[in-house]
Amino acid sequence: MPPSVSRDETTATPLHPECPDIVRLGPNPLEATLRATAERVAGDRHARTEAWSHGFTRRRFLAGAGTAGLASLASQLVTTRASFGAGSETGTLIVIFLRGGADGLSIVVPADDPQLRDARPDIAIPGNRLLPLDRGFGLHPALAPLQPLWQRGQLTAVPAVSTPEISRSHFQAQDCLERGGSATGAIEGWLDRVLQKLGPGTTFRAVSQGATLARSMAGQQPSLTLSSADAFQLAGWEGVHDKTVAALTALYTGFDHPLAGAVATTFTALDAGERLNATEYQPAVPYPDNDFAKGLFELARLIKGDVGLRVATIDLGGWDHHSWLGNVDDGEMKRMLTTLGESLGAFTTDLGDRLDDTTIVAMTEFGRRVEQNASRGADHGHGSTVLLIGGRVAGGTVAGNWQGLVPEVRDQGDVPGSNDFRNVLGEVVNVRLGLSYGDLGTVFPGHPVEPVGCMR
């Protein structure tokens, strides 16, 4: 029997899983079996090292490598892709995707524009009901919880933002935005390329809040899909003892096993999650009772918990308003903007001073057509509005190129894409995350980023 490397203090002789008194190794049969398996692997590793110490032959190599397959258990243990090390301290970027094609002309409204009034007799927001902004624009009154941010210089907007090509397909437009390119080109998500340029970070450096990984994070860089910090645990392993964790770690060390690093950092992540959950999180203000607000609550918890969050994504769907888009007092747009405004109001208040280190970008795949349709809604259009909130935004201004809504300016009857979305996102990434404009050439391949003036 190979020599033992680690054992329970009460064990006088090394044990293997098939030993009848294996239960002596742990507080329960499952943990005892894992500890025994780890001890066996450690012993086999010792024997392999001893065999190889006399030089390599085919027979010695096969004898030494014979136990490598024991690490197959890792596929059941690793529940997340983990990252390594600690990154630079340049704050957090949160990207909110308003899925469905949000109508920018109802969010940041060109107040009293005669072209808009004529095109939307039933759904245009009257100028006297808007919250005044800059350059003749006003904010929909359902976003009143964001008005203090404007007054403090922590809110700006960019109208007429779009992808390079007109696509009225939700799937194509979303895919284009989340890849960070034109209709052809790079297949990874643009945030995946941002993470590559940022380099190593903590396990929680990139979080896609929700049930699935955001397309913008798809690629080779480690990221987490997280619905709740409370749920971040190894299923069925609550309260596993330290010696068992050490045993599991030992199973995947040595021999350059491809899952060794992932297993080690998974346990690091679980430890961080346990520390995060050690005390109940008490927000500074109550959050609304909706799923979007609950997701923001979790992101606030991570930011204030100092777990190294650098990039996060969260979705708010439901913006495809082909019928009854509504007016200032009623309708689908007011309902959605109320959810957005109240949730972001609670989130930014909860962050407090940490908002200075956080930049929030709310974007959508395309806007709606200028003219209302027969159902008092608006069909798929082109340019829409991006909202930016938090630290280092060019607050108190409406940024970017805006040429009005006269027919000769419109693009096939739509708000034009006067501001390329890559210029907006590139400027945000440069200022918030510290990537150079040279780096941005990799993040947005083939596109030289030109700032639109939305960041300080």
C-alpha cells in the first residue's frame, strides 16, 4: 500500500476507499469516502514520483500515469468558470440590456419637436410634462427617480445610437450589439474581449446576473452566471468540513490536470460566497418587488461586498411595443419605464458613494419608427437612446450627434444611427475600465473608436 500523505488524526494506518473501516476518516460516509480517495491519489502520486525519479521509460511513464483518470469527478464539482488573481482597481461597469427594442423617442424626448408631434398624435409626450434635460430634450416623467442623478451630474444620455447596419430583426440586432461588431466579424462577445484586455481578476470579476450567460460575455474569458449570492454554493455540499475541502483540492493537484486550477478557484469562489453570505445584506433603501430590482439588489451586494466585481450584465425585457405604446399617463412604455426608473433609483441610492466607482449603461438593440402605427404603437426602427449613470459620466448633458427628425435626416423613416454604439461603449470602457484606444481596436475589431462626449 502506498504511503499516506494526509490522514485524520484518529487514523493509525492509511486507508483506501475499499477499507471496511473507512468511516473513521470522516464525519459521514460521503466525506469519508472522498478523504480516502484523496489519500489514495496522494499515495499514488508519491509512487509515481518515485518511479520517475530514476529516469523515464515507457513502462515507468505508464505506471506513473495510471491514476490520472481519478480526476474525472471534477466535472461534477466545478459549477462555475473561475478566474485568477486580482485586477486593477478602476471600478465596475454594469451593462443593462433593454431587450425588445426600446423606443428612445419616449425615453429622452426631443421636447415639442413638431415632426414628432405630427408623427405621433396619440403617443408623443407633451413637452410640458417632461423632466427638463439639455439641448431641448426632456426625460419621460416615469423616470423621475433618476432626476436627482441628473441634478448631481451622474446621468447623461446619447440619442440616435445604433448598430452600423439597419436590421429590424431582434436576433440580428442584439447579436450585432453583443458581439460588438458589424453583421460579420468577431464571434466572441465584446465584454469577453474587454475581460481579455483587463487581464486576471478575482473569481467574481465578471458576473452575468440571471439564469444564462449574456451573449456579450460569450468566449474564452472566465465569468459567472449568478442569480443570487445566497444560491452560490456547491449543490449538496452545504457545511462540508475543511478537511474534506482539502481532500477534494488534493484530488486535482499535480500532473498538470486541466481541471486543477478550476477546482482550486471554485473552492476559492465558494469561500468568498460563504463570507459574503455570513451576514444578511441590509440595503440602504427598499427595492421594488420585481425581478429586475432583485437582480440589481444582488449586484449592489457584490459591489459593496468588495469581491472584485469589474463587469456585470443584467437584462430587462419587454420593450417590443407594437401596440398601445401609450402616453404620459398610461400604456406599456410608462409601465416599463416605471420599473426601470424605480429599480435604478433604489440601486443607485443603495450604492451611495460606491456609485462614484460604478458606471451603468442601459442600451437596447434598436429604437422604434418615428411614426406611430394603427395600433397606437411603433414598429421596429433604427436609432435609439443609451442612458449612462454613475461615476465619470458627462452628467448634465445630452451627448452625441443629434440632427432632429426632419424627413431628410431620417434613415428610411427612422431615427438615424448618428452615433455608432461602439463609440459610446468604447468611450465608457476607456474611461471606466482604463483600456487604451489601442486596446479598443481589439474589443471592437475594425472600428476606430471616436468618443461622443458621454464620459468625463
